[in-house]
Amino acid sequence: MDALPIKIRSLTKTYGSIYALKSVDLNINSGEFLTLLGPSGSGKTTLLMAVAGFSRPDAGSVLFGEKEMVLSPPHKRDVGMVFQNYALFPHMTVAENIAFPLKLRKIKPKEQADQVNAALATVQLTDYSKRKIDQLSGGQRQRVALARAFVFKPRILLMDEPLAALDKKLREQMQIELKQLHRQLGVTTVYVTHDQREALTMSDRVAVINEGEIIQIGTPEQIYSNPKNSFVADFIGESTILPLTPNNRGDLCYSDSILYSAKPEFNNKNWALVIRPERLFPISNSENPKTSITFEGKIMEFVFQGESTLGIIQLPNSDQLTIRISPTIAASFTDFKTGQTIMVGLNHNDKILIPAN
Amino acid sequence: MRQNLFARINNCSLLKTFGVLFGVLFCTSSISVAAPVTVVSWGGSYGKAQDAALFKDASKNSGIEINRESGASMTKTCLQVESKNVTWDLVVTGSGGAANAAAKGCLEKIDYNVVDVSDFFPNLYTDYCVGSDVFATVMSWNTEKYGEPGSPSAPKSWADFWDVKKFPGTRAYRANNVDGALEPALMADGVPPEKVYEVLSTEEGIKRAVNKIRELKPHISVFWKSGAMQAQLMKDAEVDMTTGWNGRFDNAKKDGAKVGYTFNQALLDYDCFAIPKGAPNKDMAMKFLAEVSKPEYQANLPFHITYGPTNKKAYELTTAPKKLIEALPSHPKNVPLMLPVSLDFYAKHRTKALELYMEMLSE
Amino acid sequence: MRKKQNSIPTLNHDSLQQEKRKEQLFSLGLSIPALISIVLIIVIPIGWLFSLSFVNSNGDFSLENYQKMIEYKSYARVFYTTFEVSVLTTALCVFIGYPLAYFLSQTPEKYAGFFLLAVLLPFWTSLLVRTYAWLVLLQRKGLINNFAIDLGIWDTPIKLVHNLNGTLIGMVHIMLPYLILPLYGAMRRIDKNGIYAAANLGATPAQSFWLIFFPLSLPGVVAGTLIVFILCLGFYVTPAVLGGGHVIMVSTHITAILENQFNWGAASALGVVLLVTTFIILIVLTKLLKLNNILFGKA
């Protein structure tokens, strides 16, 4: 099946005096897995609902391929959708649920059965076709909802926080499965979540949304390593944000060390440094620092978290720094004890500059 | 508390059948019965008339305190007696209902050493009840439609009630109760009044009467259930002709209804007072009954409702105008026109008659 | 298989078991007041009703009361009328109530409250008043006939009351809230996303309604229907007033027997037959419609 690109132009939706969507422009490539990521109330679900046709925008355009869809009712949009609570039909069996879109499209019963079986095989529920919905576990319901959404070969698939109700382990497993399924189906997928990890795990591109606007869009790596502002930096991954001050030559400095040499665009604006905790590394007393960016401070807390160890360091100016290191490294630094002074370093490649609030 | 409850339970044999909860509920109410005699009558204009003419003055003059309640019914009386939880002392009832209840053993015998009935019309008292007033089951009609009583065009007999060609229009008849329902049908069928109960004494006779009503049924648009409903049907002109109790129609006329009736071939009947078996204030009730049965109280009744006194002397004592007195069912001028209701027939045949009547009604 | 007893250590075992039994006894004890009230309020009176129905007017044990019901056709007719009125009332309630409940369930909750109040308002007026109000409207010289004749819609009064029609009008009016309330509740509980999902999968609004909304609202329909139907079976006032003596239901017949004969036995027998027939109908319906599934959502 051919995937369809989606083009969204100036899409605007208001509730009273509040903007749910503020003139959103977004291009989703054909076959792409794009995630709309944002906190609750950011407008990500409204945007998805506008694409599905359930929410009528005040203005704007939604193109599927070349076709204007903004005026079409939902049942004419031919997009698959997975709802947050699955929205399965409790009065039908698994097979009947999945056959529902096929029945509406007047596909012959024999073909219906074949396609339902194929879909069931894809989501690994072959033996469950006769079950009622209330006899299924959360993960199984999720798969049925998925099968129902793609069985009629839509060219666009929408998912509204489909994994939110599952427990962590199952959620992570389903994330991988969904990604595989997407690769297999090749369908243009718009995925809504508030879980940044999920977004990073699954997406080709992530669009970060806040207050009805798309703040930043890019591959997970781009978003992670080059957040555009403090909101993105804060929302995606862990981060420490330190304010930078210009010296008399216009260089950006933290404490006394120069981090960025003067550039014209630094003028008349405040800047901040974003540090990802895992990019910091401890430097032992004996060792010669391999980087010029070092911080020295007092260990406030050191917490063993299994796959990593988390530390909070208080700098002399009472700013706090978060550091995450692997347990092996933590073990080799025997002096990691609360109250002790420690020096940590950051490579120049890992420093991130953002405009300060 | 425990002892108290135990004492109540012991007092109440109902417990054995009903269980603790019901027992306590019923017993509590029976304990609270105090000295006044509980007198129970019907609502509406009837009860008000009795209050004004009989109860108030009799209570004042005799010094017997009374407690007036409404909703008198022999069914409820029997329920009280059977559940051994009697709260009523003196109850108003129709003559037939009293006979029925007496047969069930629900009533006390009247002590005629206390109640003086020497001046009563004959047949207006029995071993178990004392007549309070005389009324008639008459046919009444819309005077705009069929003319004033006595005018040449007005209906005169039950045959006219049945004659829907001469008197086209709708009829109303008694619902779910056979009392006074069969006699008019037989008279309409040509049976002379004095032979009515003779014919009715056989099942064929009852069937003949029921069949006659069956014949009229397509024209009976409403079956009435109460005196209030008889009056309302005529006031609203919902039907053109109905059976019913004379006093209700007089009161409806006072309220502006276009209604008239005739005593011709009417059924002469009486209401009476009865004392439930095991009444808490049986002796005082008997004394109060003796008081209200005196002619001086009954003499006032016609001012409030056109039901006649049962005590002959009341006719001598009353100060009511002649026209009013002559309109009373028990007036000597009217009595010969009517058929006195036979309690004997109802005692023997009511069950059978009701079954056959309900059979016709349910068709 | 290993025996369980052997593997359980004995430390505090006995006292823990004792504690468990105590707890079970205590929770059982909590239900005793409820059990007692059920026995007092339901079991004893119904048992009494049954036993009374085998007592004839002389106070002896007999089947007379039941034989009479076979002997006279009026009893069969009364039962037929009772079920006829109940079925028709219920059906009319569903026809009128379903669209109303649907409208309510689709109205935003803050306005739905207001409309629901309008549905419930009649509950605040006495049954008798509402019934007589219909009489005033429907009778021969009532408001409707007078109005229609004045406007020339019809020439002679139409018989709107004192018959089955009038009874049904009054009964439907009184029963409607009993249907709408459970139905409205069931409709509100239907997942809106399910309707969205249907539309998303290609269902037109009509298809969404008939394939998804309607089947999911059936538990509410069944609950409301049962409530209305069962209430109708024992109804007295409205058929007595608006039926004009032409609509004789079981309750009317029971009253007639009591008023005229004080015959508790005969009246009880009618009550017993009504109870048993209703029970049988319910059981048959349960089997036929698999009501359990609809009502309790089991497979």
C-alpha cells in the first residue's frame, strides 16, 4: 500500500479565549513515524483529532497527499486510529472487532476472514479470534485495537497514547513491536505521547508541542542533543541548565571559565548552558583533566539506580549539577561519598547552548 | 427496655404470624389508644353533614369525647379484627357491608338496652348495626339533555334508562361492586319491583339481570366507583345518565350541575353505625351510639345532606322546610315508590352475583 | 503433589487461623441485619400470601380460590388485560423514551441536568393528581375535546378516556421516567471513543448508531423495560381512574374481591398467580434473550 504524506497549514483551534492550536504548520512525510510530544494540555491530542476529523478547527488546512480533508467527516477520511483506552466494541468478539471496518467497506466475507486472520497473525493473537473483549488483558486489547486500525490498509495511522494504560515492562515491549509493525506496514504514522522516552525510542521524527505550538521538530538525536530552548531541553531527557554571563569581550562564561567565544548573535540576549547528566564524567585527583570544562563541588547525594548511579553536586555558587555515571565507573571512584568534594568534566562537543528564559 | 419490649410482644398474638417487626409496629399503635371514642366515617359532604348534625352536639351533650377519623370501610374493620389490633370504636357502613362483616364475625352485637330504637322505622336496624340515615340508589340524568324531573320528556323508569333509542346518550353504572346493580336491570326487563328479589334468588335470575346489563354495556361509557365520582360525572357532563345515591346529586346540583333524579323504582337503603368486635372503648361507643340515634340530632341532618332520618320522631322534631323534608328518601310520600334493598339476598348471593357481574364487566 | 500441610510451618499457625475464622464470622455478622429484614419484609409476607391463598371463605384449607379462576372467564380476561396494558405501556415507553434518553445523553452534562429535572418533575406531584389531571384533559367535555371542537379539528367529542387509550396515555406518562433513568445512565456510560472509533473505521453516523450505540444501550433498555413492565403489572390507580371501569387489571379485581367479600384467600390467590406468572415470564425472557449477558456483561 502507498503511504500518504500529510500537510498541515495554519491549523488553528480555540476554546473560548484559549488557543488549543496556534496556526500549526507541519509536514509529515510519506511512510514516516512522527511523534507529537508534549505535556498534557499542550494541544497534541487536539492536533491528532483534527487530523482524524473529530475536532473541527477554526481555520487551516489538512492535506492527505494533495487532497484537502479539513471539511471531510471522520468516516470519509480513511485513516486508521488507535485510541488511548482502545475503544474496542465490547459487544463483539475479537474477530468481529477487526472485521468491522472490512464489513463497512463491503468486502466479501471470505476475504474478510482472510484479512482478519492475517491481521491477527501480525499482532500474534491468532488463537483469540473468538474471545470477547472483556476476556483479554490490557496488552491483548492493545493488539486488537492495532489490528483493527490497520486491517483495512489505511494509508495513514494515528495513535493517541496507545500504550499509556500498560505497565512499564509491557509498554517497552510494545514500543519495539509497534516500531517493527510500522516498518512492516510502511504506513504514515502520527503518534501522540507525553512520554519523551517513548518518543525517542519509536520515532523517525519528533515534534515537540507546547501551548498549541510546535516548538521544535527533528530526529530524536537532533531534539535530544540540540534542544532549541529550555522547554525542550527540560522536557526531553534529564538536564541541568546553568545561566551564562557575558564578559567584557562578549564571550559567554560560567563562573570564570569562558565557554563560548564572542559571536555577534550573543549580543542583547541571555544564554544558558544545558548539560546532560550522562555526559559529565568524574575526574580523580591524580588525573589530568582531558577537558577544559570542569566543575568542582560538594556531593549532596549519590543514589544507586541499577543501570546507573545518579549524583547531585552543589557548586560553590550553590547551583546544582546532576550527574549520571555507570556503576562500574562509580565503583572505581571510592571517594564518592556525601559531603566530599569532587571534580567533574564535560567535553566541548557535549555542551549545549540555548537562549535563557 | 428489654422487659418493656417483651411485655409488648406478649400482648400481641399477631407476632405468631407476622414476626417481630410487624408485631412491634402494630402493638405500638394499639398501646397508644386513649379514652376518646374513635368514630370513623366517610369523607366529603357525607362526613361533614354527620359532624354538623350528629357528632358535635352529641359529644357535647353526653360528655363523651370523640376522635374523628375518615376512611371508614368494613374491609379495614375486618382486617383490624382479624389481626386483633382494633383501633376503631364506631364505624359508618352501608347496610350490606354491615351484614357482610357481621357474617364474618367482625362486629359486636348491639346492646338494645342501651340504644333506644323504639321510634325507628322497621328494618333500619339489625343485631349488629343501627341505621344512621336512609338514602336511595336512583337514576339521575342531565336535565339539559332529557328535561327536568317530572316533565313529560324526562325518563321515569329503569326501562327508560335502558332505552337508548328514546333517550340516546351515554350511561354510567356501578364498577367492581354488585350492590344495587342487579335490581334496576330486572325492573328494566319487566320484573315488577315486588318480584325482583324472588327472581334474584336463583342463579338464572342473577344471570338474567347481568345479561340485561350486558345488553346496555356498549352504551355505558364509564363505570363509577364512588359517590364522589357519580357527582363528578354529572358535573362534567361526562355521561348523560347514571345510577347513584340521591344525596350526591342534590349536592352536585347545589354546585351548579344540571342534574335531576327520580325516586320512582329507586332502591331504598340505609347507612348505619357498627362497632368492631373487640373495639377498645366498646361500652363508651355503645353509649355514644345511643346518643346520636336520638331524634333531636337526626332532625338536623336534612339541613346538611338529603338523606332521611331513621328515627320517625325526627320528622316530628325537625324545623326543616316542607319542601326539603318531602325530598328525603325516607319520607312517607317517597317510600312507596321505592324497592327496599334486601339484606337477605346479599347475605346469601353476593359472592355468586359479584362473580357473574365481574364476568360481564371484564368482557 | 506435595501435601500442603507438611510445608506450612507451625509458628503462630493456629492463632492466625483462628483470627481468620473470627474475621469471617464478623463479616457474616454484618450481613445479618440485611438477612433479617429480607426475611421479614419479603419472605414472610410472600409465604403468608401463598398460605392464605389456600384458605377458603370459611377458613378451611381448599383449592376453591384457584378453581374459581378456572371456572370464571373473568379471571383469565383480567390477566390478559393486565399483560396487554403492561406490554403496550412498556412498548410505548420504549418508543418515546429511547429518543428522549438519547437526546439527554448527547446533551452536554450541565444542560442534561436541567432536562433530566424536567423528566423527573412529575415525580414530585402525587400520582393521583397527575392521573386526575389527565382526566380533566381527556374527558368528553375536557380541554382537548373542547379545544379541538372549537378549532374545528373534529365535530363530536372523541372518546379519549375511560377506555384503553386513556389508560395507556396516563400509564406511559407515569412510567416514562422509570424507563428514561436507567436508559440514560446506560447511554452515558457508553464510551464516546467507541463511537469515534466506529466513525474512524468508516461508519456513517447512522451505522455508528445502529451497529455500536444501539447494541451498547440495550442493557439500559432491558433494565428500564423490566422495571416499567413489572411496575405496570401491579398498577392500580391510573387504570382505575382513566380506564372508566373498562380496563380491569388484576389489582382492580383484588380490590373488588376485598371490598365486596372480605375474602383474603381469593385475593391472595390472584396475587399468587400474578407473582408466579411474572416470575415465569421473567425466567423465560432471561433464557430467550440471555438477559444475564446483557445485564451483567458476561459471555
